[in-house]
Amino acid sequence: MATNFSTDPDQMVGGPADAPAALAAVAKSIGDLDELVTLIGRGLSRAKPWQRQLGNQLAEIDRLLQILRMTVAMERADAEILGAADVLCAQCRKAGTLIVGSRSDLTTKAAVRLIADLANKVRHELKLAQGHGPMF
């Protein structure tokens, strides 16, 4: 049975009390990841080459987040949702690899590491939710 569920915390239909705990955790993690990507992207100057590269990576991560949200909203198959999460996680790791060798400050490096960790958490929570029957 499909659940009315949105991954956008501001537009969750029914709220966490109506959704299983695993789905609420997924929605929160996706919201946190989206917020962090947006905040880093807004505060990033594009003056240096590594900043431009990171900005491009963040734009791609944002696009993949939207794909994941749409995949969930369209109630696609669990395998398709997990596939979208895997692609998102791989892109976040790629951004982390890009920033490690750059001349960026420690705060930026830590924030990009957090993005990769949150994406991994989203993927893990989706896999756990899959174990409880159809996700959405």
C-alpha cells in the first residue's frame, strides 16, 4: 500500500507520526542533505578554480537530489529508488575526492565530507526501509 509521503520536510503529508519511522528518517536525511548542499553552494565564491569545480559538483548533487525526490514522489520501484540513491552517493563521494586535494579551508572540507556522509546515510536508510516491504 502506498503512503502519502513527501521527502520535503516542509511538505510532508501526514507527518512523521503517520509515516513509518524508517521513512521519516529518510525524509529528514534527504532534507538535511538538501539544506547543506544549498547552504554551501550559496556561500561559495567562484573566484578560484577549486571553487568553480566544487560549485559544479554541488549543482550536480542538487540535480541528483531532485531526481531522488521525484523517484520517491512517483512511487517508483524500490530498486529504482535505491539506484537513484546510489548515483547520488557516488557523486557526493566524487565531490569529496575533488575537495581533498584542493587548497580549500578546513570548514569547506568538513562540510563536503558531511555531504558524503549524509548521502551514505540516506542510501543506508533506504536499504533499511526496503527490508520492511515496499518503501512508498
